[in-house]
Amino acid sequence: MEYAAAFALARLGDLSQPRTLTADLERRFPENTSVRFSYLPVLRASSALNEDEPQKAIELLQIATPYELAVPAIGFYANFGGFYPAYVRGMAYLAKSADSDIPILKQAKVEYARLRLTLHQDLRAVLATRVPKPS
């Protein structure tokens, strides 16, 4: 659940809370394969995208490449997390792309920003009642 919350907040542009949750995951599960090779790289890459560093995001996801087709641990409990490294890498390549002047991509970015703002407000309200604070 903590990964899902951190991922959602990171994709919505939150800078601080996903970092806190990422550090907590790393501290609590240092030997967990899904955490080390899927969750942490995805969360760190998402943060890099939020900081407008798509190349850094691509580099952070390199470690996840061999595990991209695997089902992460959270996938056994919810339909969540599969292919997220590939998804975030795609977002990084899109952000890095010189083709961002293509009209359809401009419109997609506008719609994504509008949706992101609405979801961010709703998600924060829900998570405030359901996600425990890291200790």
C-alpha cells in the first residue's frame, strides 16, 4: 500500500511525501527484490521526472530492466505495479523528446496536467485517512 500511495503522489507531482515513503520502504525492506529492483527505482525516477530530469529518470530505471516483465509483490494483492518501470521510462523519454511540439502531444500534456490537479486534490484527501505515517 505504501508503494501505491508513493507512486500515485509522485505521478501527481508531489515532491516531499513520495521521498519520505521511498526512504521508509528502503529502510524497512533492504533485502526485498520487488522493493530494490522495482519500487525504489520507479519512485526515484518519478521524482526525477517531477524535477524535470528525464535523463536521470532513465538512468535510475536501468536497474529495473531485468525485472520489468516480472510480477512485483504488490501484484499478488492488487492489480497494480506491473510494467511501471517501463511506463515511467516511457514518460521520461516523452519528457526528453524533441517531438514535444507535435500538437497531439501538446494537447495530451494539457489534459494530463488538468487531470493531475483534480486527482491530486482527491487523492490527498483519501490518503490522509488511510496511509499510516512512516515512523
